[in-house]
Amino acid sequence: MWKLAILVWLVMGTTFAGIGVMVVLATPSLSGQDMNLIPLAAGIGALVAVPCAWLVARQIFAATVR
């Protein structure tokens, strides 16, 4: 199941990191600090995706094993 969770995280981590970066870029009040906030937002997005990927992988595993 770990392999499945890693594969799901590859997709979800990229997606969540991209969402975080887009939020920073789309918010005008954050434009002055974008060079500091973009890596932070991408890192937080990738970390938030870890438990989400685990939950999705567990659901996929449970649906396909039986």
C-alpha cells in the first residue's frame, strides 16, 4: 500500500503545491513577498497532500483487494 500512497502523493502533492502557488500569485496583497511565499506555499501544499494521499490510497486499496 505504501507504493500506491507514493504514487497518489506524486499527483496530489503537485496539485496542492500548485494551488498554493496560485493563491500566492493571485492575491495582490502578497505580491511584495512572493519570492518568500512561493516556496513556502509549495512546501505546505506538498506536506498537506501526504495524509490526503494516504487516505485515498487506503480507499483504493480497500476497494481493489476484495
